[in-house]
Amino acid sequence: MEIFTEIIHPIVLKRLKEYSDQTGAPLEELYRQIKEKIGDLSNKYKTGREDEIDYGDPLTRLAYLYTYVPGLSACLTEVLFSVKQTFNFEEYDEIRCLVFGGGPGTELISMAKVFENEGIKFFLTDKEAKWYDCWYEIRDRIKYLFPDRKIQADSTEVDLCNVDDFERIKYATQHSQFVFFNYVVSELYKSAPHFFRFLEQVFTHLPSKAIIVIVDRSQREIINLINCLIKEFNLHKTFGLPKTCRTDEDFKGELVQKIGTPPRGKYFQTYQIVAVKP
């Protein structure tokens, strides 16, 4: 399954054409706006201003989907192949995944690539509910390509800095084999006291042997914070290392030509950690 060619490219192209029909904006103008959004996203990530990004804007979501999801999915796929080789999943009829910030679909793509024969149930949380349309479209695309795949999902809006929201996901937390934090720590660490109280509830209610997968920025401040979280909540660290992820996939097609800049997929620097609740 080619992440960009078979999944992301057709979805983004379809969405842009639908948006053009709805708004009357010419496609060429939308390609130009997407390129601007890509530059704006990159600038805000580099300067630590992620909280200023408006994911409620449909073109911002498409710019993120196009630019970051191919590389991040390839990166997470490598992590999950290592996890599958390390842990035994034969006892599970269905693998249940709790995903924080799961709207863009990175974890969905990676799990579908690694666990080809297992049923997968996702419980998605994202502060921006408009992401879920993208997620379900990615799921439908995967099921179209692989009709036998069993992928289910529930979703809810959750603010990870509001501990009262934990009640919405308490049941899912208690019944998940995987918990994913994909670039969540670096986005929320500035709200540390509130974020940590929410994490305390999550790690307290996770079942024994639950696998926690964290992929984030390879920056010393973020790495130290993640390792402090692992220690603070008494999780067993399986591995944690800076990793340069790359994909062999060639980014070609109408979108790449029209937008004029390829997705970020080559030499993608991240920090990856896998931990287990004792």
C-alpha cells in the first residue's frame, strides 16, 4: 500500500475539487492557497506556535494531510513493525487503539499496513472534530483497496488540558491495547499542569500490558519531557531513540505538479518511544 499515491493523493485531490465546486474558487487558486498554507504550517511548527494553527480551516487540514501524513505514517509504520516483532498479539481477536490527536489518520494508515490480518478498533480523540471527515475518508479508501480489512471507529472531541473530559474516554482507556500520542506532547507541553493531570488519568486507567507509542519532535527539551513522563507514571520503557525516517515512495502526480512542493517524506527526523504499562 503506497501511502501517498494510493491514499493521500486521491483524497486531497477529491477534496479540493469538491471545495472548488462548493465555493466557486478555481482549482489553480486553491493549489496556490494550499502552497501558502504549507509554508504557514512549516513556519508555525519551526517557531513553536502550533497553538496558532487553525485546523478548523479545510485548506489547512488538506495542507497538513498532503505535507505531513505521508512521512509521519511511514515513520510510525517502522515503529509498529518493531512493536509487532516484540510483543504477542495472538491472544487478541481485535486490537483496540486509543488515539490522541488522531484526526489526520496517521495511526490508521500505519496500523492497517502492519496488522493486515487483525481486526482493529479505533477510539479517536481530537479537539478539532472537523478532522474526522478526513479520517473516515482514509478508512473508506483503505477498505476500498482492501475489502477484507476490518476497521471500526468511534470518535469524540476531547481537550487534553481539561481533566473533566477524561470521563468521555474512560471506558476506551480501560479497554485499549494501544495508546498513541503523535506529536501531542510538543503541542501541549506549554499547558503542562493541565495536560499532566489528564495524562495521570489515562495512565492510571490503562490496562496492564497496554502499549504506549509516542512519536514527536527530536528536540532535547521534548525528549527530556517525554522521558520524565515515562518515569513519573512508572511505565516500562521498551525503546526510545531519535530516528531519521524516510520513505522510498516517489511523490508524483497532479497535486505535486500543481502545488509545486512535495510532501515531507525524505529524511524526517523524529523521536520515537514505546513503553508498556506494567
